[in-house]
Amino acid sequence: MSINLKKIKQLSLCIILQGGLLLNNRSTAQTVQSKGLKDYYKDYFPIGVAVSPQSLKDPQQAALILSQFNSLTPENAMKMGPIHPEENRYYWKDADSIVAFAQAHGLRVRGHNLCWHEQTPDWLFKGADGKQVTKEVLLKRLKDHITAVISRYKGKIYAWDVVNEAIDDDNSKFLRNSLWYQICGEDFIVKAFEYAHEADPNAVLFYNDYNTERPEKRERVYQLLKKLVDAKVPINGVGLQAHWSIYEPDQKDLIETIKRFSSLGIKVQITELDISIYPWEKNKRSLRPGESDAYTADLEKKQADKYAEVFKVFRDYKNVISGVTFWNISDKHTWLDEYPVIGRKNYPLLFDQNFQPKKAYWQVVNF
Ligand code: G3I
């Protein structure tokens, strides 16, 4: 066996390199562990994440949450259906577990949400006779619900999404034709904020919606917010859900939305951030035969660039943006795996399916 010095040199070089990379990853991992998003943005705004009780029970996810985030939003546990399944019965267990985790670790909590057209309990809009309830009955039920839920977490939840997604998707319309609207007209929105403020005068109260960067939706949301502010309804802020993609919004539209809404003197928060690698589709469907859901290097770069772009805007407007929350923790579990294409894997967050930081993460923290 002839000793090939050149080969040995090459071999040792790559061992050194590997060692270096490993060291680098280990130290980077340590860096991630020791310094998280919340630390990189401590001079800007809190960084939050939407969670389920299950994710808090998983040691790996719990550790990642504590190292990266300083605010929690219950993904589903505090919605009317899950927390108030029967008129005379509340299911507090899941919501309590999220608030207890936050209390134990000094994390803020955003309550989500008190009045929405989805995930409502079956009893809400119907009377004992099965007929649709009157406006008076529905507003009483809304008041009882808001009072019960806010009072239970008073002083432990600093902000609430009081009304969620009340603007119609159709640009020619104003308010969504939900059962809330059909039974109560516009009053349910005003009343919801008044009931919430009465239950906790210190809570920061938000109107929350999506596609708020699209000019036609932005103007209708602005119209609603201005009406509420002018009528001295106790609204304190607007939540931009930010279910975005590598295709939208562009920087101009995002900045215009932040400026337009904050011009009303209310706070702005990013409440449900994720950046899909696919274009937006309104209607649900199944994956088509041969349709790819691969996470290519090109898509990862486009996503990292989009995350860098929007976080630059967030930093530039830190005086009006009072919080940024991600909708889910990592690509391991995201609602975008089931919507709008059932069974199409999406990769919308900063941590991959092994809870490791992605290229986008480093673009967000290296500024
Ligand atoms: O809890 C039931 C479970 O008992 C049942 O076995 C299972 C099977 O159907 O469903 C479970 O409920 C699901 C629930 O999530 C909890 O996992 C509902 O079907 C499912 O529709 C619900 O999806 C949630 C969706 O809101 C409902 O519209 C998503 O997790 C949640 O991420 C999503 O979040 C919304 C925000 O609240 C508002 N903005 C948009 C955002 C994305 O749609």
C-alpha cells in the first residue's frame, strides 16, 4: 500500500473542516439556545408564538419556546367553541394550561379570540326551540361569554383579539355576512369591545384580520377602525394576521398599511405571522397528482429574503408595532399543511421540522 501524502493531507483537511463545521454548528446551536429571537429584538417588540397545550407538554418544543419567545397566543384553546362548548359549561383546562405555563415562565399572553364567525359552539345562535335567537339574546350571550373568559384571566392576559375577521372578502361588500351580522347588524362589534373593556379596563383590545396589506381590504378595515375610534369605542389596536407568502405583500403595501392604521392613533401588532412558499389560494382543495411540495433551495432563499424584508419594516416602525407573533412554532406543525391544500407540506416558519433554525432565522436575527 503506497502512502499517498497528498491524499492524507486532503483527508486531514476535511476532518479539520468537518470538526470546524461541527464546532460551528454546535456553537451556533448554543448561540441559538442562549440567545433567541426575543433577545435579538428586546429593544424593538415582544416576539410571540401560537401554541397548543400539546406543544407545551413536549420538552423539545417547550425548550425552544422558552429560548426564543416571550409571548404566547393560544392557537385554538380560547376560541368560543373549544372554551364554551355548552351554554352552561366552560372547558377551561386547555386555556388554563397555556396561561399557567406563561405565568410560570414570565411570558406575556395574547388572548385569541372573543368574537369570530368560525369555531363557534352549536348552541350560540339557536334558542331552546331550535330557532335563531334574537339580537338581545345573542348580545347577552356575547356579554356573558366575554365577561366570564376575560375575568378568569384578568391580569394574566395583557391583550385580546376581541373581534376577528369581520370584514367580507368580497371587495364590493363591507362587513362579512356572518350570523353575528345577520342577527345583530354592526352592533355586535361595538358591543364586544364595550363588554371586553368593562370586564378588564387594563386589557389592550384589538380588531384582528388578514390580507390587510391588500389595498382594497386595507381601506375597508381602515373604514371600520375609524368608525370605532371616532365613536370612542374602547379599541386600542389592530392585528395584522400576516399569513403571507414569498409572493406578497410587497414592502410598499406593508408600509402603507402600518402607516394608514397607526394614523388613527392605535397600536399595530403582527399577530399570526407565517410566510408560505406557495401563492395564496382562497378555496380548499387536495394535492393534485404530481404536484410538488418540495422545499427547494430557491424557495428557501426567496422565503429568507421575504422574512428579511418584512422584519426590516417591523424594525423601521418599531414605534407603532408593539408585538410580532408567529402562527405556530416550527414547520413540524403548521395549519398550512391542511389549508388551502390538504396534505401539501408547507415550510412557513423560522424553525424546520427538527426545530432547527432555518436560513430565514439568520436573516431575521442578523441585522
Ligand atoms: O379539536 C378537534 C378534534 O377534537 C377533532 O378530532 C379534530 C378533527 O377534526 O378537529 C379538532 O379541531 C380542529 C382545531 O383546529 C384544533 O386542532 C379543527 O378541525 C380545525 O379546523 C382547527 O383549525 C384551526 C383553524 O384556525 C380553524 O379555523 C387551526 O388550528 C388554527 O391555526 C386556525 O387559526 C386561525 C386563527 O384563529 C384566525 N386567523 C386564521 C388562522 C388560520 O386559519
